[in-house]
Amino acid sequence: MRLYSTSRFFSKPSFHTSAYFTHSSQSGIGARLFVRPFSFTTSLRQTTPEAIAMVNNKRPYHGGNNKGGGHRAQKKFRSKRKAALSEGSPEEVLAADIAALRLSFAAVNEQPVSDETAEGADDAAAEKDTAPAVSVPEQGTEIDVEVIELSSTGDALAKQVGSTSDHLYVVPFSVPGDVVRVKVYRHVLDEGYSQADFLSVVTPSPLRDDTRIGCKYFAKCSGCQFQMLDYSEQLKLKKNIVVKAYRNFSQLPPELVPGILDTIGSPLQYGYRTKLTPHFDGPPGANRKGFKKPLEERPPIGFTPKTSRRVLDIEDCPIATEAVRKGLTAERERMATEYSKYTKGATILLRENTKRVPTPVTTHPEGVPEDAVKVESEKYVDYKTYITDNNATSTEYIDDFVFTNPAGSFFQNNNSILSPFTEYIGQHVLPPPALASPSSKQIKYLIDAYSGSGLFTITQSSLFPGGSIGIDIADKSIAYARKNATLNNLKEEQCRFIAADAPELFKSVSNETMDPDETVVILDPPRKGCDASFLRQLLKFAPRRVVYVSCNVHTQARDVGILVRGEVDGSVLDPNKKTENGAEEKMENGGEGREKVRYEIESIRGFDFFPQTGHVEGVAVLNRVDM
């Protein structure tokens, strides 16, 4: 097996980086690239402010007379990048995809790179603080590029037509096999790529069918990336995003990661978003202190385009539900007459709200607008309206469960997939019979960490005879969760909630009679994933089973890797080790007799909460390994 070093593209992290190729049926190309470049302390070599701005769809201001901000600005930025790149950020994800693709070029061309050669080149480049000489077109040049693959950010990675260089171009709104005309607007030579705007399709890929595009703003608005693709192809691409996340971010060898299961699709591919937040800018100078001049005309209302910081005026958004689209139309009409009331820009909330009435419905329900969207079923009629007040209460149904939330707070924005999603969690939250042994205890308890308003605590409560406990840092979320439990006729002994900071989460249950051998923990953290303190607590408590739900599969992969290795920041956790003051370093009822706690992965699967986009939700199921 031939080895290829990644150190040409990454700085020396706190551990050795390596990559190798193995056969894999998942890759579809007969080879699998395994890259192990990231940890909590890893940073990318010379990731410039321009690179981060580009990935975030912004073109940075170059102050002063030094193009690119000058050496001092670059050095200052690099001192801060460690924190920015520890959370599965888009720039980190993009850099990993670019490094892996360039390594695959070297493999195909049989150009092995020894660690010594690559590290020497890296050191020399670092000493000079200069990028290697690469022949690239001038900024503003229009060129044709052929798309090789899609990055996990949703943008395409392409090579210039006719070029033998491994230099890549990051291009939006393109798919593998496309030849597209682009306009180059920035080079990031030390990362091996350039950024370019999509102009037109020269030769379409067999995967592309522009008659599928359902929005007139597609390829301008940055919200969707995949409308030209068949939905089955979108699901394949999202499965590959999960594959690459675990390859690049888990720091696990391939044999410890099971085959990624097929992504479960959304029942609705358009008309699914129950929340939109269009915005508008204030008049020129609105950000100056003391500025009070009102808008003189209705401003563009919509979203940020891919190629500019100016708001793109959006009349309609077809991925939103019918009720939310009605709200967008109404708010645009309101702003046509009320624009002069605004001296600053603002964001408009559009959140769907549901009133459910049992059938038969003989009269129109009181308080529901006549133009409300009606969704009829055998048992109910749901009347869908929209809310614009962040502090108002929105109501949503998942099968027969009801959930209320502050309209401006977080709740999953695709109601159509929540029924199969929560059903899947229910099918996998308990260990399968095959894992049971004569000595296995019955699972009795559920701890729902980062519980929010109680989605999993409530929908899974019937499976746990000892009760389910939801824990969240936000007092307001806990208040709504308790209200939701009452609305769903759940008694406190069956479903209850505790307000606690995540780093102190398991202290809230340490005095409970909850045996870790009888407990499942569901994790659904924010995009940044779990912090080291929380993961230490989890390994100390050592629940028998963990179900990790994530809106960022890259931080999920990072955290799952930590749980599989049983170590945080390189430190092996001993549940029976005493702390400096002599106290037991284990949770009550947890960790007795275990030399080390770690987990193995039972399954990993993606869920498509946002069709037409590059986003994918991940569900990983883990079991404790008793050693």
C-alpha cells in the first residue's frame, strides 16, 4: 500500500497527520482516501482572512496599501484561527476536501510524497511565509473549468479545462461532469485553490437537468445549491458528505467506522420550510452613529446573493411552506407603504403556526384568518398561518404530539420529515435484541441533553419505564418543554425537565437513581458540537447507549471519534481515578470497575432536512464497550 502525506496542505498539528488509500465499495471509484488531519487543536496552514471570507460568501475589504491586508494582518489572523477552526467550520471542511482531492490526483498519477519530503517543503514554505509559484489566470479572467466533485460545503471543485495542474477552482451551482464558464475573482495559492463566480454552463453533466429548477432566483440566491439535480442524486451526494465527515474529522481508522447508511429523504422537496428570515438593508450611512434618515423607498427584501453583500430582492421562495410564502407576500406589501418608518435595516420573521381542529369541521374556527391554508386529513383539519412576532407562541404538530415554542426560537424547520425522523429515533434508541445478554439490564431511563422544548424527551417517553429527563441551559426552553409535556398529557414522573448548563449537565442527575447500565443518552447539540467538558462528563457517567443527533456531521464525527477512543484531548479517562482532593472521579452509580470507557459505532445515517441544499443532518448510534 502506497502512503501519501497530507503535510503539504496542512500545518503540523499536535499529532502526526497521514493519509492512505484503501478499497471501499462506498466510494464508487474503487479507492478510499483516509485523511486524519484534525483535532481540537489542529489548524490549517496559512488559512487567510480572504479564504474564510470567501467560504462565507463575502469578499473582504483590503485595507491600507497592502493588498490582502499585509504580512502583519495575516500573522495576527493566524494567531486567532485555532478557535475558529475547531468547530467544523465551512473553511475547515472545504480545506479538507481540497487536500483530499489533490492527494487523489497524486495517487492517480503515482506521485507518492514521503513524509520527510513533504514536511521539509512545508517547513521551507513556513519559514519564507510565501506561497509556492503557481500559474493561474489573473483575477477577473473568464475561463472554462470541468467539475470533478462536490465539496461538502455544496460548492463544486473543478480543474481548468486543458490544464495539467492540480490547482482547483471552487465554483457554485455546478455538479460533477459539468463544464462551466467562470470568472476568477480571488486566488488562495497556499491552499491550492481559487474562488470563481459561476457564469454559464458550457457542457452540461449527465446529472444536470435545468428543467428541474423550481426557483427563478437559483444561481443568484445562495440558499439552494442542488435544484438542477434529481432528488435521488441529491441523497447520494449527502450520503457522501457524511462519509467524508467521518473520514476527515473522526480521527478513526476505517475499520472502526461502519458503512454509512443511505440518507433518508424528506417527504417534501419543495414547500417544506416552516421558517424564513428575509432581511433588508437600511439607507446608505445607516450604520453611522446618530444617523436618523429614514428609507426613501421600499428596499430590496430577501437574502444575500452568492456574489455580493447587497440583499437580493426575493418575491417568492418555493422551498417555504404555502403559509410562509403568503407571509412573505404580505410583508413585502406592508413594507411598500411603511418603509419610511425604518432608519436601519431589519430581519423579518416568518414562522408557520398551526391550529388543529378535529373533524368534522362545521364552522370556520374563531380567530383563524379566512385565507389560512387548510390541510385536511381523516381526523383533523390543520389551519396554517404565519407569525412575524419573535415573542409570539407558535404551535406545531408531529403526528399526534403538539409542540409550542417562541416563534423566534429554534425548532426544526421541516415539519414534513419530523414524523419519520422521530420514528427512526424510536426504532434505534433502545439496544437491538442481538446485543442483549443474560446479564444485560433492562433500559429504563432516557437523558435528553440539549433538549430544547422537548422534542425527543416527549416523543420517546413511552419507551422508558423509569422516565425521560430533558436537560437544557435555557430556562425559557425548559419552561416551554414543561408546558409541552402537559399539553401531551405526560405526568412528571414520566417526562420532566431540568435547567442546567451543559458543562454541569450530569451533575443534575448524579443524585438520581439512574443506573448508567439502564440509561440511554440522546445528544442534539448546536453546530459547534459538544465541548470537551461535556464529553468528559459523558464518559464518566458511561451510559449504556448514546444516540447523537447533529446538524453538523463534521463536529459530530469529531465528537464520535472521541467517544470511540474513550479520550478527550488525548487523555484517557479512568472513571475510577481519584481527583487531587481524593474524591472519586466518577459519577454516582457510574463507572464502577471499569478501567476505561469507550464506545463503538452501531450505525450512522443522514437525514435530508433541507432538500435542494448541501445541508444534511446526522444520526449516529453508539454502544458502550465493556472492558
